[in-house]
Amino acid sequence: MSTVEGTLSQQLERFRKLRVAVVGDLFLERVLLGRMTGVAAEGPTPVLEVESRRHLLGGAGYAAEILAAFGCQVEVLAFAGDDEPGRIAGQLLEERGILPTLLRVAGLATPVVTRVLAMSQREAPHEAFRLRENPSPRLPEKEQGEFQLTLRQRLPTLDAVLLVEQGFGLVPGGVYHELEKRADRPPVVVGDLQSQALSARSLDALVLNVEEAAQAAGKLPRDEEEGIALAENLRARCGVRCLLLTRGSQPAIAAVEDEGTFLLPVEAVPVFDVTGAGETVSSVLAMALGAGMNWRSAAELALRAASLSVTLPGRAVVHPQELLRYEQRRTAALQAEKIVSLGQLRQIVANAKRRGLRVVWTNGCFDLLHVGHILYLEKAKQLGDLLIVGINSDASVRATKGPGRPIVHQAQRARLLASLSCIDYVLIFDDPSPKDIIAELKPDVYVKGGDYTVDTINQEERRIVEGYGGEIALLPGVEGMSTTELIRRILAAYTESNTSK
């Protein structure tokens, strides 16, 4: 298992220890699957012959299913009617190992959404239409108080709360007040709010798609710049610490208090069904934050889980092993894409500079990659936004270090460097000096190891960088840690071992 997979595996293992409550709108989903058999004789009405029907959990119930699939201890706190849909919903929760804390209200009808899926001999099923049975509930004050009290009693025992509101009117206002009283104490609270975004002051994080954000702000963003402004404005108005704005296949926008705003790429994947992508984002984000992950890492993981979910048929529930396999394929693809030609790199750097990103360049042999290299590269990445590493080809290494070097072939050295998260791109070059490449790309920062001084680095490279106004940074290495020293130790150990025999 790769380092990335190992890290994700450890994160997923922490999810299994989490105690999470999903609070809010619970509804029953009925799915009818049928085949189009023709048109009614009385008029232009398609006729669908139903072949199967099933019940699914919707809203808070669906989010709880996702959490339970990752091994969390999950409870659903919601209102439900004392009716058949309410009883079916409770039974489905229990079957999935989810604790149903359902407050039954006399006269309340459990909301039901009916989806009709039509299929033909040549096409996969698609949703023909959707029925939403949503009788406007009038929740008695007594039951609202019981709901609030139950939530108050649960909060000290939880790692995370996911608040799900999908316009059914079953989230009492007292819920927000109860969550606000917890101040900065655990649990982490994440909101997936369809129509009550401006009530979110008690939340740590709020997930909105662009249509929900536009409804709250009264304006749909026309481009990325307006999307960033919308996310920042709504975060401030809602008073949440993090607002994650999803925009379909376009990069998501995360506005984080005291950390600024950043774009999060969304994986380009073949989309089968987008149903449930929003619940997947908010559920995984709640788990990740509840497990102590930072804002960016938590949001990135949530978005990757959603990218996986839309590749699966129907309203999918992503499982940990599926996410691990997806991450394995994604990591391998990213590593391959990091190793670029000079032509590709020209376009990459030009695009980065148009976006105002700070480009960092460093180069070397990087033969027998060791901890000194890694610490050096991590420090280099901190100097900018995009780290490009040039590595000497095998021929250029032999020209400068002799016929016995390099130990590791250039393709393998490039692959090893590409596996490091701090490196964005790797370029193999043949000349002993990358001066022509530096002159063409004009990186903002040119980084060399601490065993150099400004006067001992290649002076032609120095004149080029200073000539276009770039910065030269010298980073200290790890004492006694170099490829030459590592080879010396290996030879000494090998010699001593053979001598003692």
C-alpha cells in the first residue's frame, strides 16, 4: 500500500470510532422502476409498466447511511409521523445499524418522495419524474421542546453533528439555538441546509451548492470571481467558520475564517448519477472534521468521495474500500501527470502566472532519495504556490559525477519525486545546467541547497534570475545527509560485513 493509501487508511480507521448524530429532515423515498411500453390510446401520455419498487431513506436517513457505511456509531434525531412511511423509515434505520430517535407527532405525515425511473432496452434507467409529498407541518411547541432537550442531552457524547435541512420544515428553530450554546466545545457541527443557510450561525461548517447559495444571496454567480465573492460574503453573513461552495464539475470554493479562501479541484470523472453527491460531501466532511482533519484536507476528501459517488449507478452509498481503491487509481494518475515535458511546462507556468501564483524552481540529481531531500523540498514548496523540480538526466549526471552515477535510473527518480505531495511537476533535462530553462520559465523563486552561497552557485544562473527580478533562496540541508555520504556508508557497511565473514 502506498504512503497516500496508508494515510487515507489511517484516517478511515479513525472514522470507525466516531459518534455522530444526524439531525433534521427525514423522509422516505419510494423508487418505482419500469419499462416504457408505449403511449396511451387516449392521448400523448407515455405508459410505464412497473417492474419493481423499493423504499430508501432520504435526507437525514440517507446521510446516516453514508456515515454508517464508514463504521461510525450513528444516531438519527428527527420528527416522523405515526404512519406507514414513518414506521418503514424507522425499520430501515434499524436494519442498517443506525439508532433511530424519532419523535412521533400525532397528525404529522412523514414526508415521502417518489421517484419514477424509466428504462428501455438500449438505455440505463433514468428519472422520468419525481413526486414530493410535503404537507406543511405545524410542530407543537411541546414536541419542539422535547426535540431540543433530547439534542442537548446528546451533544456531550458526540464527536460530530450533521444538520440536514431539505425544505420539509421539520428542523425547529430551537435546534440552532441549542447548537449555538455549545460555543467552541465539541462536537463539530456541519450543516447541509437547502433553504435555511442564513440560520447557520451555530455551525462550524456549512455546505451549499451554487443554487442554494444563490437563493440565500439573491444572485447567481456568473464566474469564478463572483463565486469567490459569494462564498466569502455568505460565510461572514452566516457566521460559520468554513463555507464550502460546490459548483458541480467546476472547482469548489472554501472560505475559511482566518485562513482565507481557496479553490479545490474536482476530479473529472464519467458521471453516471449525481443523486446524493451533496449528502456525500456533507457526511464525509462531518466525519473528517470530527476526526480532527484540517479544513482543506477534510474538504478535499469530501469532494473526492462525491466524485466517486457520481460514477456509481443510482443513489450510491460510498464505502471505505471503494474510496481506497479510487484514491489508488487517482494517485497513480496524478503521479503520471506530474512528469511533464518542457513544452507542457511552458503552458503550465504561463497559466499559473496568469492566476497570480508564485512559481518555485529547484533542480538536482536526487539520486537515492533520502530524508534530507524531502525536508529540503518541503521547505522549497513553502516559498510559493507551485513547486517545479528539474532532475538531471542520466547522461548529464554521468558527465558531472562520473560513470558510476546515477545509481537510480532517471525515470525511477522522476517517479519517486512525483509521489511527494509537496512537488507539483517534475522535468527531466539533459544539459549540465538548467540555465536556458530558467531563462525561459522565469520562476519567481530559484532554490538551491544550503551548501551553496550566492557566490558559489552557478553565476550564469544567478545573473539570469537577478536579471528578470527573481528571488534566490538558499535552504540549509541536513548535516551528514547526502547521496554521496549515503553511498559511502553503504560501501563501508558492505565491506565490514564481508570482512567479518
